Amino acid sequence: MVLTRLLLPILTATVLLFETGYPHTGIVNTGIVAPNTPTTQVTVVRQTATPTPAPSVQPSAIPTPDGELLYAAGKATYLKQYCGICHALAAASTTGVFGPSHDRMGMVAAQRIEEAGYDGEAQDAAAYIRESIVSPEVYAAPGTANVRHRMPSYAHLAEAELDALVYFLLEQK
Ligand code: HEC
């Protein structure tokens, strides 16, 4: 009798420990229940296999997925806004003649800010392209001062559309 009274609690405790701590459930119940407090549950976060790192590529050789998306969005905006009615751009298959060609806009933009007559705010090519789209009155590209169809402002476009347009034109080199 004495032995049973001594062994039973030990046995019960062992069984409880085994059941509640069974690892396959992912949840370990400590089994400790303090008065008036909920059962403490410890979630075991399983370790997942570490993915093999992708082979490194030259960033300049292959455009990043983000860049590709932005480029596509820029081209879509360019077409949607009919920029090509006035501008020629092979990458968008447009042939407009009222404004300058956009075929090498990324390079041209960098040159524009160096031109003697340039008095805009842009410090780099991207800023020049953005300024040309939002505030075309700031600077007229050489030879375009007297064109019949002036460039309208596209300041009403969403910030994301402007970002995409600028990226798209900057990539024309
Ligand atoms: C109605 C004709 C017209 C439309 C439409 C038009 N542009 Fe222009 N764009 C011009 C003219 C004219 C110029 C040259 C005068 C100037 O620099 O503002 C010009 C200049 C530019 C320049 C500077 C070019 C350079 O060589 O410095 C950029 C960049 C430009 N446009 C982008 C756009 C974009 C992007 C759109 C569409 C969202 C657009 N344009 C729609 C007529 C147009």
C-alpha cells in the first residue's frame, strides 16, 4: 500500500509529461496550471530548410525584377498618355514629330542640364526628365521654342506614374 501511494503520483506525472510534451504537435503544454491563470502554451517554431542562395549576377547585366516592372509601367503610362503623338520613341513604337525624339533620352537629359541656356532646378538626368514632364515651361529643348504643339504639363499624374515614366525614359540610352 505504501509503495502504491508513493509510486502512483510519480507514474501519473511521468505519463502527463510524456503526453503534453509530445513534440509532433508543435505545441508543448507545460502542464503547469497556476490558480486562475490560463494554461501556458509554448509554440515551437520549426526550423525550415535554408534556401540555397541564388547565384550572384552582375547587377548591370540583368535588370532587377523591380526595374523591369517599373520599365513596363513607364512604357504603359507613356502609351496611355499619348506622349508618342508628339515624341518619337522606338521602344514604344511611336513616331511623333512635334517634340524632340526620346530615343536616347537618358543620355540627352544628362547633356541638357549642362547646356548654357538651362536655368531649371535639375541636378541630374532623372530630375531633368521629371521637370520636363511636370513643368515643361521651365526649359525648352534647343530648337523647340517655336513649335506648334507645345508640351502640356503632366503634373496631374500620380506620383507612381511619374516615377515609372522617368525610369522608362532614363533607360533610353
Ligand atoms: C502636344 C505635344 C506633346 C505631348 C503630347 C508631349 N510632349 Fe513632351 N515635349 C513636347 C515639346 C514640343 C517638347 C520640347 C519643348 C520642351 O522642352 O518643353 C517636349 C519635351 C519633352 C521632354 C524634354 C526633351 C528634351 O530633349 O529635353 C521630355 C522628357 C518630354 N517632353 C516627355 C514627355 C512625356 C513623358 C509625355 C507624355 C506624358 C510628353 N512629353 C507629351 C511636346 C509634347
